[in-house]
Amino acid sequence: MPKLTLNAEKDVIEKAKRIANERGTSVSAMFSQFVTGMGSSRRRDRKPAPITRRLRGLAKASADRTDRELFEEAVLAEGRR
């Protein structure tokens, strides 16, 4: 596999290593996943994340409302708790 060298601020590198460690992966694997995800130009071409696949179908939403409207409603409901 070819090698790629990236430059970043020390704190960014430390954060990337910490996140990778918490997720049980490597910085290289995270970078690859990020680039692969960004490479999909159309939404339907993207492979859903594992959590999305597990949760699919658990909630039903009206097709006449946008994602933003649903999100705003959820945020307001959470604020009322």
C-alpha cells in the first residue's frame, strides 16, 4: 500500500490519535473512511454507516416535512424536557 504523509497541528494529530484509539481503529483507517465517504457525489451512492443500517425503519416520518423541520422539532422537544 502506498504511503501518504500529511501535515497538521500537533493538537489535531493528538486528537486524531485519541479518537482512533477510542474507536479501536487507526488514523489511516479513519482518513480512508473520510475520503471514501466524501468521494460519493450522490447520496444514493453512499453506503449507510452501520448505526444507520441498524436504526433504519425504527422511526417513521412524514414525507411532507424536510429533515431540517424534523431536526428543529426534535431539538425543541428536547429543550422542553
